[in-house]
Amino acid sequence: MRVVEWVVSVDDAHVGRVDDVAAALEGAGLAVESVLSALGIICGRADASCADALQRIEGVASVAPGQPVRLDPPDSPVQ
Amino acid sequence: MYLPNEPFSVSVNPGRFVVVFDSDDADVLTTGAPDYLTRQGFSTEQYFPRLGIAVVEGEPGRMTAFQTESVDQRRSVAVVPELSYHVLDGGRRRAQPRRAAIGACPPAPAAAGASESAPAARPGVPGFAAPGADPLRPASAAAPTSFADTDELTWGLQAVRAVESGYTGAGIRVAVLDTGFDLGHPDFAGRQVTAESFVSGEDAQDGHGHGTHCIGTACGPRDPDSGRGYGVASGAEIYAGKVLGNAGSGSDATILAGIEWALQNDCQVVSMSLGADVQQVHPPYVTAGRRALEQGSLIVAAAGNNARRSGGNPGFVGTPANSPYVLAVGAVDANLGIAEFSARTLDGRGGQVDLAGPGVDVYSSWPMPERYNTISGTSMATPHVAGVAALLAEATGFRGRELWAELVQEAQRLQLPSVDVGSGLVLSPPPAQD
């Protein structure tokens, strides 16, 4: 079991019911960490194998693994 | 019909003039303008109310008087001779070559033998708006192509014409999602700053420097107590969202939380000098960019620094800048050349560089005690665009997609491939007219 960050986008038809979609995602195994209602996006953690189960939830437009971002160190001439 | 390969000539129609009413007021265009023409003794048979343009007949002297009187009444009316365009018969080509034919015509009616007092000879009259030219952006001499920092201003502020604009971003909220902000920086004393951290275990104070530098470029002062001015939207309200930790790293969850916060706070511009060198479009930023635009907020993001052009590697636009609803910013140097590191357009929808901004040797604020730092990157170009977006948002009232379109339309075209600089160098709006 390998727990990863998932970012779930809610489709336009469900953007006004993000909390309902989040609850359904919880039921499918996602430990919800943030519900961004203006964006219609839900972030959380679940096993790396959960993508298909999350994708099947009604109202889900896309399920993507979280992507890290890293800046160069402060003393780098190009940032 | 216009035949692109046919030579053509232009001639003046004596005694016929085009009258242009430069107004956005629907009442003026539908009733005011035609009533005015009627009172002046002109026919309104060929008045086009949706355009605010009429074609009328009159003697050149009469038209000059009409123009003068309109100016005296502070009406934005322009009068020019009507022109005709003739395709030249290929077998019976006229004596004038095409280039000479065009050059010989306007300005008329002087060219048509009219008197010196012809209306088109009055472009310097206050209130006179030359038709065909946007009155908000007077035609200027060739734009400079080389800049240098002075004691007064960074080269970047000069290149984007921030000070000349007169606009400062007043009333506009700019969110910079980055490593936070040096909340005690003396150059920002008295400024309206709202700061929030989305990084677990860290407050909004900038422990890296990158965020303070980007906020300085987007919203810093133009006339600080010490050193040169470096901030584009010096009157904008600052929203400093810390989405990258002091070590410079962050995740989708923190970045998206920052975008959400910016939307909740009605920030019209969101500047994100961050990204990953990943070619694949990341779905959350497609969603976030689109919903931000729908809510009147424009997200601008750095194209990326993954090019090594001298080594033949032009790089590619990474995520989130490669999302179709996120405006991607490349970097140019002080000679308006493409920066060595600035990423090129990535094939596929959304992968294009949309605009370029000053991104080489950019002087801006840095956490105390250093106070200032000069660094390079598409990260530095991005807040130049964000700052200009704030000026344009103030000047035009445009938001979201309209603001995006205005930025792209008003950019200064460069002699560089569009895959590197998109529509060119971002430019501030021209000064407001009385």
C-alpha cells in the first residue's frame, strides 16, 4: 500500500455540490484534506491504486496524482 | 473583391468625406451623432449607427469649419476624405507602381488639390482623434529595443512603460502565490497587504526570497526611499499567498488552496511564478484556470526555465503554464532578445507561450537585511505581466477573458518567433485622456 496525494476536479454539473462529491469520495477511500468550493476541486490522500475507484464517483471530472513543485535555491541566478 | 496578388491603387473621392464619431455612448451613436449631422446640414442617409461613422458630401472648406466647430464643442469627431480602392488591371497596369500609389494618396484632400486648410491637415488639434488609430494609443515613433537600469527605474519598468501609463493598479487586487512575503520590508510600509500561509507549519513570512522578489516586481514601489523603482502596479492591493515552503517546494494542494483563497478575496489577477518541468497538461490547473476566468480572475504563470538555448535546447512550457486557461509568460532580456533559459511553446492545446516580460537581471525587493536582489527567470517575467494586467484592469474595467484578450492585443510585437514570446512584450495601458 502506497498512499499518495490525489487532486479531484468536479464536473460543471456538480460544482455547486462539491461537499456531496467529497463525501462520496470519502466513501471510496479518499482521506479528504481540502474542499475548494470556488474551484470545484477536492484534494486528499488515498492508496496509489485508488484512481479508478475515485474516477467512478458521480460528479468527478478528473482524478490526477498530486504534482510537486520546487524552486531553485535562493542563491541561484536563475529562478 | 480583394485579390491578394493583384496590384491596386487608392484615390480620393473629391467632395466626399468620412465622419467618425469616437464615442462609446449608445445614445450618442444612435441619436446624438445623426442629429448633430442634420443640424450641421449634412445628410444622414449614409450614417452607420453601430459604427458611429457617416459618409457625407461637402466642400473641403466647409469640412474644415465643421471639424473646427466640433473640436470647439469638445466633440470627438474626426473628418477624413473618402478613399476608393481600385484593383489594377493586370494587362493594363497603370503607370503608378503599387507602393507609389499608396504613398501618393493620404493625407488628402491636399493630395486632391484641396486648400491648405483641409481638415485632414489638423491632426494636432486637441480632441481630434484620427480615425483608424485607437485614440487611447497614439501612434508613436519606433519603440526602443534596448534598456538599462537607471537610478530611477529598473529596465523592466521602462520596457513595459509602467510609469508613462499613469495607472497604478489602484482598486485592483493582485495575488502572488509564492514563498510568502517579507512583511517587515521597509519599501512596503503603509501598503495594504493581506498575507496567508497554506504551507503546513510555516507562517506567511518569506524564508526564501523568491516571493518577496515577485511581489516587488508586480506591486512594489516606483519611487522607494532608497534605490530605483521596481514595481509595476505600485497602487494595487497585495495578496501574498504562501503556497511554497521556505525550502521552495510545494504541492498541488497548497497551490490550489492559494488560488481558491485568491478567488474568495476577489483578486482580479493571480501571479504564479512556479511550475514543474512536466509536459503533460495537469487537469487540476485546467479546471482551476477556467473557473478562475469565469469568476473574473486571470491566472498568469511562468513558462519555465528549462531551455538551454545556446546548447540548442529550446525547452518546453511546463505545468501549470501549459494549461489552456493559464496565461504563460516567457522571459526577454534588456535588448528584447529571448532569454537563454526561457521555455518554448509546447505542442498541443494550451502549451503556447502567450506573452513575454522582462526576465533577465531583474532588480526587486528581497527579504531584509539584503533588501534588494537582482536575479533572472521566467519567474521574474511573470509578475511584470501580472502588474501590467492590474494596470489594464484598472484602466479598462476588463476582467477574466477580456483582460487576457486586452493584454495580448496591446502587447508590443517583437521580431522573435511567436513560439518563444507569444504576442510579444507586455505593455501598460496608455495614459487616460481627459
